[in-house]
Amino acid sequence: MESKEEKGGETVKAPSSVPVVQSECLEMTQLRNYLDMTVDVLVSKLEKNQFLEAIPAGVDKQFATSLHNRFCSVMRTKMCKIVEERLNEYSLGEKLNELNEITKNTPYPVSHKAWRPPRNETVESCVQAHDFKVLNEHKAKLTELLESVKSENEDLLKELQEVQRRMQENQAVLTNMNTGYENIIHAFDQVIPTENSK
């Protein structure tokens, strides 16, 4: 990062107190440019009018203007130095270089865009998804209830068939008993007239 100093109405770039690494990646260069712009914005906030108003009365305005320029130059230099020290402290240059190497060697395209929910009808889609989940839960419960009813119906049909079988067996037994009773009565009828005839 370079600091700027005004001399005689001209802007002169003053060398930074911290040496700049020459082998920097494009991202680091862009970061330095953005930081330079940030320092420029901060220095531009040091308005001359406020500075001149703070100067005691009777001081030559040209001298006060030169003091303001010198103040801005010193502040720019100090801020540039602080920024460079922080860049070196956190090793941002090395980290950005490593990130750049990883990005170059990755087999996946770096221009890939992650999926994002649609801008329109997002709420409706979420509601429909929730309704679909609830309907599936109800469907599962109804299917389970239907299977239970089918199983109970099959059990009742088996019981009904068993009752019908027993009824048929009992009917056959009753028929046999009636036949036996009729045979016995018929036999008695044949025996009794024979005895009367004697």
C-alpha cells in the first residue's frame, strides 16, 4: 500500500514504511486497491473547513492550509503503515496465494452457482410441500387402518364359515336323530298292534 502526500498543490506518492511483496496474486492486488480507496475516503473526511475553524484566530490561513495538508499526509502514512502491519500480521498475502492455488487446481468450475430458492411463489411452494407431507402421513394412517379392517373382516369371515359348518353338522345330527326317532316310533307302531292282536 502506498501513501500519498501533497506538495505544492501536486499529489506525490510517498513510499510505504512496510515493503510490499512483489509476487502477489490478483486477489491481493485488488485487496490493496480497495484498502487504498478506503484510506482515501477516510482522509477525505478530514475536511479543511473544520480544521481551519479549530485553528486559533490570527494564524495565517496559508500556513493553516499547509498544516492541514501535512496533517492529512501524516494520517495517510500512518493508516497505510497500520494496514500493512495488519496484512503482514495475518499473512493475508500468503493465505490468498494458497487460496488462489487451490482454486486453480480444483477440478470443479469456480463459476458454479449454488441453488437458491425461487424468488416467486416460494411461500406457496413451502405450503404445498408441507401439505404434501401431511397428506402422506394421513395416507399412511388410512392405509394402516384399511389393512386392520381387512384383517378383521377376514377373521369375521373365518368365524362365519366355522359357524356355518357347525350349523350344517348340527342340522345333519338333528336330521339323523329325527330319522332315528321316526324309525323307533314306526317300530313301536308295528310291535303294539301285534300284541293287541294276540
